[in-house]
Amino acid sequence: MKQSPNLNFDIEHEEIRQPVPAFTLATAKEKVRKAEDGWNSQDPVKVATAYSLTSVWRNRESFLQGRPAIVKFLAEKWQREQEYRLIKELWAFDGERIAVRFAYEWLDAQGQWYRSYGNENWQFNDKGLMVERHASINDVKITDKERKFHWPKGSRPADHPSLTALGL
């Protein structure tokens, strides 16, 4: 079982997170990949630093506000969702907003595999921190043979196929 994260991080300090808006195609893709890499680290504190101190989330039926709530939510998520592997793909961008589609695979405590599909809408402040995240997600049971995300824990290898290339 994973250990609880250290929730003692400096919530009073917001650093600049490159790239910052207004996004170009290249910087929007970079922001999406950095988000994917962060989430694949499964480090709630590290991931939360990409969000403003007062960031507002809707994640499925959960409504959150602020980094401490985000850290708690992510720590609980990755306790439930073992063997988590995520791929995000840029869908659209404009100014300080980015939309992505994603899929991730995970294993529950009973040994059932899932692939979760979703869309997120993001809005950033001038420091490149996400101030809003709206996520809609659906879970589909899959078998071990249906899995497509087989890299070791951590960032997806650069040569691993994208969602589009995988037909997802």
C-alpha cells in the first residue's frame, strides 16, 4: 500500500509554470505533455503545484477548491487506482485556455482493469498555473489483454503511441 503524501508544502508560494499564456500550438502541446508527465508521477504534491492556490476543479461529481483539497483528492485517487498510466492529447486551445482528451488505465483492489476516458477544459493565469479544471470521465472495464499502456511507472516514453495512434 502506498504511503500518504507529505502535505506540508508551501501553499503561500506560487511559482511561474512555463509555458505561460497566450498559448501557441507548440506551447499548448508542451503544457499538455507536462501535465501528463506530472500525473503519471502519481505524486499529489508535485501535481498540485501546477494549480493556483485557489484553483477550482470539477472532477466527475467532485467539486474542489485549492491546493490542499487537490492534494488530498489525488492521494486518495492513487490509493484506489493502482498501476495508473495516462495519455493526454491536445484537443483545442485559445489564449489562456486548453482543452484535452485523455485515457488512463488502472487496476482496482479486486484486480479489475479499467480504461477511463475523458475530456478536460483548463484555464490558466498569467503565471501558467491552472485556475480552473473541468473534467468529465467515464470508466470502462477491460481485460488484461485489452490493455494498451504498458510502460514502467512514470512518464510515457517518447516513442509510445498517442491516443490517436492507438485508435482511442
